[in-house]
Amino acid sequence: MIRAFVALDLPEPVRQRLVLLQHLLPLPRRVPPENLHLTLAFLGEITEPVAEEVHHALAALRAPAFALTLRGVGIFGGGRARSVHAGVAAEPALAHLARKVETAARRAGAAPEARRFVPHVTLARLKPGDADPQRLEAAVAAEQGFAAGPFAVTAFALCRSFLGESQAHYRELARYPLA
């Protein structure tokens, strides 16, 4: 079985801005710089034959390149914060690409998460008791002016996730260009 997802990689200048943002927030378990990405679809555990079918479906997908800007900071999980993330400025081309990726993956036999697509870059994952909620909320509120980009999105990738004791490790399996 392969734990897989489809994502956008981030250019190094954007990654550096995100690392700086991580250090401005009281985050106990930061996502390592090499793991920062924007997930288009989380496929979960899939078999190798399904991964091969997903690869072929994604390779056949056609969508235009576009520009993207990261904007703002947020917390997922409400009163029980699960993660802190950088937001993404509204971009119809991104939503269009995410829908196409999800449709292609489903047709290939994968079962992407059924959650509504909320584009973001996870900065830290939290466990209960990891952070002081008031301090974290105040720090996130103070960084609402965060922005990075715009940057060109010219490709997306099928990636594999290897879960580790402290952090996951990701490996790109295939990259697909945008027109």
C-alpha cells in the first residue's frame, strides 16, 4: 500500500517566507521546510495498481498554469486546534485544478478525502496540550497580514508519504506540467 497525495510544490523564496512565519508563531511541532506544500487531494492508502492508474489519469489531465499568492494565517480545529496554516488568496484556477485532480483520482479507483477543498499550507500539526490556545490565537491574529507571492504554478505532483516517529517524509513519484 502507498500513502499518497497530489500537491503543488512551493518555490524556494515562498518556502523561506513560510519558515520565517513558523518562527514568528509559538509552534511546538513545525512542518520541516522540505515538507511544505499545498495539497490538492489526499488519496490515503492506495494499492500500487491504483497508484499506477492515478498516475495515468493525472498525466492525461490538462489545465492552465496560473499565479498563486499565500495570504493570512489560520488554525484548523476551532477550540481544539489541530493545525496552523498559511492561507491562500482566492484563485479560481486553483479550485478548478483541485476539482480536476479529484475527479481524475476517483475515476482511477482512488477515494480522495471527501472534505471541501480549503487551500492552505500546513505550518504545524498540534496535539492536545501542545500550545497555549490564547497565546497561539493572539500570535496568529498578529500575523494576518502575512503574504507570499504571487508565484507561478506550472506543475503539480503525485507524492508518497512515509510516516515517521516525529515527522512524515515525502517523496515525489511523478510531476505533471500545466499548460
